[in-house]
Amino acid sequence: MDGFERFAHGQLITLFSATNYCGTANNAGAILVVGRGLVIVPKLIHPLPPPVNSPESSPERAMDATWMQELNIQRPPTPTRGRPHSAGDRNSLAYI
């Protein structure tokens, strides 16, 4: 992952704020810099490699990561939410 993704012809930008997500993704993070004239420039934050003698690089850590990935595969997907109701409905998310 590049730290950010653009959607809808650049009208929507999704940022990944955590580098090396959960120690398994090895992804970059990003921040948005808003300059003069509202020019938006994404700046990448690359993950640091683990030190050679760190617990993250040990075989036991690799087994832990494999166990966690297996657990995530077996987990049921998060159910989708319905669309918010009209703004006049006090029970809708749009009311908040």
C-alpha cells in the first residue's frame, strides 16, 4: 500500500495512518499537507525495518503473526450498515 489512495477522480482521498499495520502489512502511512491555494500534497511515512536482533524478527514472532492471520481469516466479515435516513429522523446518523 502506498499510504493513500485516491477515489472519485481525486475528490476523495483515503489515508493509511499506521505504518506496518499490526506488524503484518508492511504498508506506508501518509499525511496530507494543505498548502496555499488549497493545494493538497500527500507525504508518505515509510515503516522502519525491525532491528536484526529484535523480537519482531524472531521465528516465534513469525508464528504469532501466522496465528493472527489465520484468526482473521476465520472471523466473519463485518456486516454492512444501512444508509442514513433523512435529516429529519432523530434516530438516524445524519441527525447527529
